[in-house]
Amino acid sequence: MPKRNYGFEKRQKELNKQKKREEKQQRKLERRETADDRPADAPEEDGPDTRP
């Protein structure tokens, strides 16, 4: 039976974690960009109209 290569397994695990972290960061940036695209003076769609 061959010996396990723990170094390789650890490296693969670290690469997977890094990839997952980068994907999460990219999703956050995309969300932030879409929120920035909406004008600041645009009325909230959820809240009632409070204009006089």
C-alpha cells in the first residue's frame, strides 16, 4: 500500500480555501457595485412614501 502524501493533501486543501475566499470576495464586490449603481436619492421600494 502506498504512503499518503500529506504535503500534497495539505496544499490542495489550502488552494481550495484560497479559491473559495477569492470567489466570496468577488461576490461581495459585485454586490457592492450593484448597490453603488442605484442613485442615492432614489426612493426605497420597501418603505412608504413620506413626501408631503
